[in-house]
Amino acid sequence: MIVVISHPDDRHAAAVSTALGRVGEEVVLFDLADLPDRATLGVDYDDPCDPVVTLVHDGVTSVLSDATAVWWRRPQAPVLDAIGDVDVLGFTHGEWYEALNGIYQLLDCPWLNDPIRNEVASRKALQLKVAAELGLRIPRTLMTSDADAALRFVEREGLGNVIYKSFASTHQVWRETRKLRADDLAMFDSLKLAPVIFQEHIPAAADVRVTIVGDQVFPLEIDARRSDYDVDFRVDMGHAATRAATIPDEVEKRLRRMMERFGLAYGAVDLRRTPDGDYVFLEINPAGEFLFAEVHGQFPITDAVAGWLRSPG
């Protein structure tokens, strides 16, 4: 049995689950948002050395501790909207957090990716440091909540040569990478509310999305210069030119070492290829989307993910 921790609207989870079903694998979708109203979760220590983890969803029981692999894809959160008392809500949230993270440690099988390693690898501040240590070029970067520091960075780089972006996005609140404009400077006082990532703008001959699944590497080149927004290819992917690509051996070796360093089996890396042929590391998303790369590059990424879950390693 393979457990997919995601939600029903996740197209990536659906595609991989379908691929697994075609070869006879049992797949259990564990949507944390079904807790507590539609599902219950428990751990039975009848055998103290072999606790049994069970999920009961709409009357159907799944023994999660029998899993042969787990895909940490798009975890949601228990829905606790019915709790009106702020103190009770905080307590209940904490109880679910502790219980779930303890239960994950009991699923003694390979994970794509282990949730703790996934969380560490998601930190953009650490990503850049590790990339630089491995010999990858990174943009000149300032992460700050200090307006004066941000202004000094802009003055040093030049107003037309700075981009800014958020640390994380959600489906509800998504922010593309933007080039800093003169009228943005008037909003710098609001930096004290939350830090922002400022970076030098790297001119691009193309962006390269490198999807890594175990030992398999799938590089897709994306030329957004003819699209409506060349700062962030995700904004107007439909008008970007795309093709399956290759990356230099040394760059691939460094990305593989990054995966090993973070302990990841899956990662989606964003690089930028400059007009002079240099490759600049932007970030790695340990749970990044891959269906668009599969379509545009004609890559068998769904099968690669399904294959890893069937035979991890």
C-alpha cells in the first residue's frame, strides 16, 4: 500500500495514483483536511514494539503503518473552524500538530520526501547558502525587514536591476517574482511587517526547470522573452517557448549533491541561463509541480514518481 498525503483536487497526486492503479498498486489518499469531521486517526500499542496506525475515513479503515512508501505531496491541515474559543483552538491545533508529527515517525518506510527533510530543504535562506557551498552561482541577495537596508541594496544594484519575491506562497495568496519599480520604494516602510527577498535581476537567455526524481533528471528550458512577463515564466507560460534541454555535467553533479545534502528523493530546481551561458541557481522546491514540465518536455515524470514509490531508491 502506498500512502499519498495530499488532497482530492491535486492533479499531480491524481496522475500518479492513476499510474500506480494501472499496475495494481493500492493507493490511499490521506487528506489531513478530512480531520476531524470526516476521518479519525489512531495508534494502537497492543504490540508496544509494533504500533498500528489506522485511518478511518467515511467508514473505511486503512492501516497506514502497512505502507510501503509515502508521498509527502501537498499536506493540508485539520479543519478546526468549528472551534470558536481562541485558547481552545490554539490547544487543539497544537495537539493535532504533535500527534501527526509523531505518527509520521511511525510510518517506517521510504518517503518522497521525508517531511522533516522536506521542511528544512524548503528554506530559501539555507538553499542559497548550500548552493553557493556546492559551487553554484547564486544572485546577490538581501533578505530583510529593514527599509534602510533594502534601500542601500537597491542603490548598490541600481533601480532597474533588482527583483523582489516572497519566501513562500499558497494557493490562496500567490505572488510572482517582480522587478522593483520606483513607485515600490514608497512601500518600503511596510517591510517591518514581514521580510522580503531582494535579489539582483539576472538577465536570461532562458529559465531551466530541472525536475529530479531519484536518479532521473528532467531539464526543461523555458524562454519567456516573448511572453507578456519575462521576469517570472509562471505568469505567462502559454506564450513561452519550451523544449527538453540538457544542462552541463558539472551543474547536474552539483544539483545531485544538493539533493543528497538535503536528503531529498524529489526536487524541482529553478535555474536561469544567462546570455553568456552561465547557470544561476534560484531555488529548489522539494514538492514542486511537474505536470507542466512533463507536457512541455515530453518527459515521463509521472511514471518516474510512480516508479520510485513502487521501488524506492
